[in-house]
Amino acid sequence: DAGITQSPRHKVTETGTPVTLRCHQTENHRYMYWYRQDPGHGLRLIHYSYGVKDTDKGEVSDGYSVSRSKTEDFLLTLESATSSQTSVYFCAISDTALLNYGYTFGSGTRLTVV
Amino acid sequence: GEDVEQSLFLSVREGDSSVINCTYTDSSSTYLYWYKQEPGAGLQLLTYIFSNMDMKQDQRLTVLLNKKDKHLSLRIADTQTGDSAIYFCAEKSGATNKLIFGTGTLLAVQP
């Protein structure tokens, strides 16, 4: 998917455990985003980054933290996983705030919290 | 606040035209997009339209934009079974400079 890789692709974890999802890009794009996709809600923005060490909250950030120590990697951490965080998580990248080409998405991580 | 609305489901027969509709609320949006999501995959950009256009055609796809009514539509001509997917409408927020997505429309194409 245009140089964007998410890992793992699938994960099952227990309630209360921390979980980290990784987004890796080889496009040298400045902007990176984490979304979750749930039936009936579409895509909702969790956190985003506009550069190394520069991150900000999206509309559903509670229970999530992010880090971006280098351009190519954007990590999403669920500090203490809950069943409500069972979802499909997508990472996206863009190289400009113009967004005339929109975002490029990864293939997603399906997370199940039991 | 900003909101993007789509109907949840559309069923068509192979060979017919499909029209997927979307309404949005941000009148300052500069770009509007259509994404396609196939099962188990991420979202792929199908097409986009700049807000000063009212129509854009790309092979079987036609995008119509009515800025006055804040209505966007995607027409797929000669719909094929491979077009079965979820289609997301998105707008570029004038306030936050990020994309706001609709809930997605599941297009089912019957052979």
C-alpha cells in the first residue's frame, strides 16, 4: 500500500493489558494518522502527528497514546485495553496539508480485546 | 460541528448504474473525496473533487458536487461485481485541515 505497513495485522489480547500497534512508512511523509473503524461510525480519528515528536489528539483519544520518535514510525498504544477498544485500526499518511490527494491508508490491524 | 452523512447500504444489479450519495456540513471544505474499501483491506482513494468544480468524470466514475446543498454523489456506470465494497465519502475540514469521513455505504452488486 504505497509504502505503508501496519503490524501486527491481527491481535487478540486480554482486558487490562497494554498493546502497541505500529505504523511504518517509507514515503518520508510528514503527516501520520491513526483511525479506528467501527460499524455505524465510519472512521474516527484517534491521534495524529505533524512531525517527529509533534502529535495531537483526535476525536476519540481517551485510552490511547502515541509516539513518533522518527519520521517513518508512528506507534499507537492502548495503555490498558478494554473490550470497547475492539476494532479495526488504520494508519494513514499524507505529505502535505493541502491534502489534494487525500490520505494513503495501511491495510489495518484487527484488534480483539477479550 | 462537522458531519458527513451517507446511507448505509445500496444494492444494484450487475450492469446497472450505482449512485452513492453523501451530504456534508462544512461549507469551507476545499476538497471532497471518495474512497473504496474492499473486504479485509484498507481504504483506497478512488477520486476527489475540488470545491470549485461541479462535476468530475474518470472512466466509469462520475462525481457530482452541489455546493449550495452540500451534496456529493458518486455514480458508477456499468457496475460490476468487483465494485462490491464499502464506499466512503470524506471532506477536508476547513477548520482542522484533516479529513472527516462518512459512515460508509456498502454497495452490493447482484449478478
